[in-house]
Amino acid sequence: MSRILDQRILLLVISSVTSLQSTKVLSEWKKCGDQECEAAMSRVQATTDYVGPDCRYLNFKAGEEIIVYSKLSRKNENLWTGSKGKDFGYFPKDAVKVEEVFVAEEVEVLTKEADFLCLHGDKYSFE
């Protein structure tokens, strides 16, 4: 019985650590096409397959097109945010090439807690 309890406690600890990692603030600043970060900034094409570390990241295969809506700045400039069909998330800018730019000037704004939302089934997790 104590062995089962020990295993449940271990699973709970692992689950908690994974949940905390998936809601970590990645940067306090981001660059967008407008103040609300609703304007598409560019269209990019994946140059490699990518699978992110948690549900906040966009998974894709080489050749797929992604619409970019924001780029983290200052702390994590290597991560961009975009969508592919119904999927939305972060991805490394080095995994894509820019095909078309839609905005001439980028606006830097503070990130919000919702920027780092991780959706697990029907539940939302925040830091």
C-alpha cells in the first residue's frame, strides 16, 4: 500500500513541475504589428520539422506556412508566435524563413499573462 502511495506522490510532483514549466513567462516584452497584436506581421514557411516542449508551442512540419502575429523581444528574441490553421503557439524563428512581410513597422508592447496561457483539455493554466 505504501508503494502505491509513493508512486502517486511522485506522479503528483512530476505533474506539478510540468504544469509550472508550461505556464512560465517567456518574456515581458513582445513586438507586434499593432498595439493589440491582432494584425498579422508576416507569412513564413517552415524550413524544418518542429515539436515544442509543451502546449504553448506550435508544432509543424517542413514546408508548412505559418502566419506570424508577434515576436518576443528583449529576453527571448528567438521565439515568435503564429498560427497554422486552428493551431497557435510559439516557435523558434530559426525554424522558418520569411516569405512575405505584412507590416512596415513593429510596435513593442508589454506581454500579458494570457500570452502564456496553456490549454490542457478544457482547463486553462496561468502562472
